[in-house]
Amino acid sequence: MRPSPPDTAAAPLSSSGSGSNPHAPEGANPAAATAHAAARPAPSPERQADWSALRRLLPYLWQYRWRVAAALAFMVAAKLATVSVPLLLKELVDTLAPPGGPNRIGLPEAGVALVVLPLGLLLAYGALRFCNSLFTELRELVFAKATEGATRAIALQVFGHLHDLSLRFHLQRQTGGLTRDIERGVRGVQSLISYLLYSIVPTILEVTLVLLLLGLKFDLWFVWITLAALVLYVFFTVRVTQWRMELRRHMNEAESLSQSRAIDSLLNYETVKYFGNEAFEAQRYDQALEGLRHARLRTQSTLSLLNAGQQLIIAVALVAMLWRATEGVLAGRMTLGDLVMINAFMIQLYIPLNFLGVLYREIRQGLIDLERMFELLDSQREIADRPDAVELRLAHAPEIRFENVHFGYESEREILRGLSFTIPAGQTVAVVGPSGAGKSTLARLLYRFYDVGQPGQAAESGGRITLDGQDLRHYTQASLRRAIGIVPQDTVLFNDSIEYNIRYGRPEAGPEAARQAAQAAHIHDFITGLPQGYQTRVGERGLKLSGGEKQRVAIARTLLKDPPILIFDEATSALDSANERAIQAELGSVARNKTTLVIAHRLSTVVDAHQILVLDQGQIVERGGHAELLAAGGRYAQMWALQHNGASAPGAEHGHQMA
């Protein structure tokens, strides 16, 4: 028996009462969990959900059915070898202690018996032990491909499905929670396959074989004692484990609280230093650690209770069995080999049961995690391609029309109210207006992150958006988005190299194309001045770059994509005036002969647009060219006067400059 680490599960490893191991070997078996579930009169909703999750897992394993069959065959062979070991041990003991004593045979014959027979039995004993391990390892080897293939298929399907879900879904969920659900679901698949398929079935098989042997070779008292001990052991372990799972949940919450406080404090290191609150942060962290200490002590004390109770049941059962066997030996009904065999059978049965608490907890948790992952797969796509959707193929820049578009993120609040305008093919239309007017919503609708209309209302009531007269909803989303390039106001980069982030606009492009795009975005000189050049990593969400540098990387990425439709959403808001003028000229050159939508607060960036729309509360209040709108003296002229007189300060680069 090997000692256990600190409590990470809910059952002991050995008969000495040691703690449990969450990575229990496959020989450990939760047959008791199955018996406990079968004793219930009617399936609960929770149990129905468990069976539903298992049924949905089976198709992923069915494609590896021949490997499953081979692995099951090796498993049966391993268990037959395991059960045969005590039988061979009995023969060996009986051979070494003949019933009539050594004087019944002559010295030569005794010498032969004491050498040849035990040697053969010893060799057979060693062979059976080796076969048990060999068949177990062959089972693992054969089925490894099935396990890994199933987990890979499920994880990939969930990952792809999450990308297919709407923006609304992702805005309502925590990304970290989604990744944890996938990770836990994958682990759940692996643990369920290992524990259910290769722990429960072998244990049931082994228990059945042992009970049959005991019932056929000896009296039924051995069977009843064994069954009573198993039922009591199962009942006690499951009940205590269920109680401990609640305590474990509290301990995990306390651990998460302490970790989140530590991480939050370290992430806000500068703020802590600004206000000199190091002692305050240490006090808050110590409070969380005290709660964690108390929870861990309670968990450890209940683990000791579980271990002691399990060992008491095992000890009583072993004493009863050995007392019965000893009585049989003294009465002449049994041999010393029978006594040794019964003891070996009991050890082989009860040692795997030491893992029962671990396995029950892991199976329950695996089913919950698997159910959560399948719930992600069941999440409906808010924006789905029509069955008759076609690929969008553009030979030239298209005309875009918004026709009486109504839209709201929520049914109670309308953002766009009957919006109608046209972006002629190859021309640039700018949209300006106060924050919250619905400007960025136009870009999201073009990308079909959302469909026009109010939630819960008929699609026809929301108007439509067309490309060359055809409704956007008639095209596949993937082909539509390939035709659009955007420079967003809030640029988010991957935690990879600068070259990777630029080439993300067109992954098949080479390094030279990325450098040309960087030159057009006026960031090439900055990149080449870095120690690692284009291979410099930008950090999480690009935080190692300033706002202006991130925006220029985003511009380069879109220039590399070179789509027929462009969207500039405050594309130069984080740039200084000198870089803004240079990049604005470059963007104007790139936008030539492309259908372009410009969203801006800074009016100086849209003076060259073919048409300017002034948006307020989801409606167009003015439209026209720059000079025309100034001459009208309306809302646009007021905004221009405020910015021209310096009321709106020019943007500046913010963030940490990369060393």
C-alpha cells in the first residue's frame, strides 16, 4: 500500500486508513455506487440527466467499437487471472502441508514432491500475477486511442459550436467559465470511461466469481458474510461521501476566494502601491486563508472518520470469515489452503473498495461536468444560416442598403428606429453622433452578429440590410464575414507575436506581405526597433502595446485581408495627430473603390467622406457632405464648432510602451 497525499478525495487507499488518491487506478471499483442507485424506487431528474449524458457519450465511443470489444476481452482475462491467484495459492499451501504429514511418504518421494510440485505451482503463481498486469496494460494500450479520440471529438465539437453561437451568448457568459466547462467536460469523459467501463464491470465480475466459488466450495455462510459486509461498506461509504462532497464544495469555494483575492491584488499592483494599501490587502488575504484553513480541517476530520469506519467494517468481516474458516480447518472440513484462499479473496475484494469514495465522487463529478458540456452543445444558435443560404462571391465592391431597419438588444429598448440609408458601391459613408446613438450597432448588424428586429418579434418587422439588392440573410455567415474587414475601436490582440496578429487577417499570407501591411499602417519602424522584431509577443489581449500601437496592428491586419467592404470604427482614435494624418491618408487610399463605412467621434477624420450621416437616438437627423452640413448650421455644425474650438481634446496614446 502506498501512502496518500493530503485529502484530495473522499476515500482511503489502503487498509491502514491512509487518505485517498484522486487518480485512483482502474482496479479500484465503485460497484457500490451502482447498487445504491438501483435501490432507489424511481429515477430522479438528476439520475435521468446522468443516464442522458451517458447515452450521448456512447456514439463517440461507437466508432471505436472493435477497440472497446478488445479492451473488454483483456479486462475479463485480467480478472480471471486475478481470481485464479488465490486458487493457485491454496494448491501451493496444501502441497507444502500434505494432509497425512511428511511421514506418509518416503524420503525420495517427499523430496520430489517438495521440489517439483511447489516449483511448478510457484511458476504458475508468478505467471498468473504477470498475466493480470499484462492484460491490464494491454487493455489500457488498446483503448487509449478510443478514449483520446472521443475526448478530442467532443472538445472540438464544443469549441466549434461556441464559435457558432451569437455575440449575445458570449456577452452574457464568462469566457473563463466556458473554457473551464470544456476542460472539465473533457476530464469527465476520460474519468467516466475509465471508472465506469473499467472499474464497475470488473468489480461486478470479480465479486460474482468469488461469491460463486465460495458458495460452491464451502457453505453459504461465507457468501452471506461477504454480501453483508459489501452492502454495509457500500452504504456507509456512499452516505459519508455525499456528506463530504458538500464540505469539499465549501472548501473549494474558500480556496477559490483566497486565490481570486491574491490574483486580483497582484493584477492591481500599481493601484495597491498608489494608495499604500499593502497591509489592507494582506489582511483581506489572511481572512480568506483562515476560512480555507477551517474548511480543510473539517474535510480532513471527516476523511479520518470515513477511513476508520471503512476499516472497521473490513476488519469485522475478515474476522468473521477467518473465524468460520478456522473452525472448518479444525473440524477437518477445510484445509490450510482453503483458509489462505479465503483470506486472499477478501483482500482482493476489499482493497479495491477502499477507492469507492474516490470513484463515487469522481463519477458524480464527471457526470455533472459532462452534462454541462453537453448543455453548451445544446445552446441554440441565435443567428443561423438558412438551409438555402448561398456563398457570397463579390467580383467588385457592392452597394449596401439599410432599409427601414429596426433593432434592439433587448425587447424593451429599441436602438435603431426605422433607419434607411445607402452606401453606394465603392464609396465611403461616415456615421457620426453622440455615444449610444447606435453607430457601432451598424457594424455588428453588417457582420450579422445580430439580425435586424427586436428580440421576440417577427423578423419581417425589423426591415432588412442588402448587398447589391440581396438580403444579408440569404448568404452564409462565413462567406459574408470573409468579404468584410474592420478596424475596431477597442482592439484586442492574441497573446502571440506581432507577425501572427498581423497575418491573422489572412493566415495564408507570408511574412513579406505582413511587413508590407505594417509599412502601410506606419508601424514597421516601431516593430523593427524591438529586440525581437516581428516575433515580439504582445502579451495578454495585447497589453504590452500602447493603444495607438494596437490600433496600427489592427489596421495592418485589415489591410492584409484586403476585403471589398471596409468598416472603420474609430480606427484612429488612439493615435497622435501626426500618425493620425499619415494613416488617415493611407486608409483613404485603401478605401478607394471599396464600399466603406466609417464610424467616428472625431469629425476631422470624416471630412472626405462621400456622405456623412448624423445619428441621434437611432435615427438619422442630418445627412450630406462636410461642406453642405456646415452650411446648414445644424447638429453637425455644432459638433464641428465644439471640436474645432478645442472642447474635444485630441486622442493620445495610452498604455504601457513596450520596452
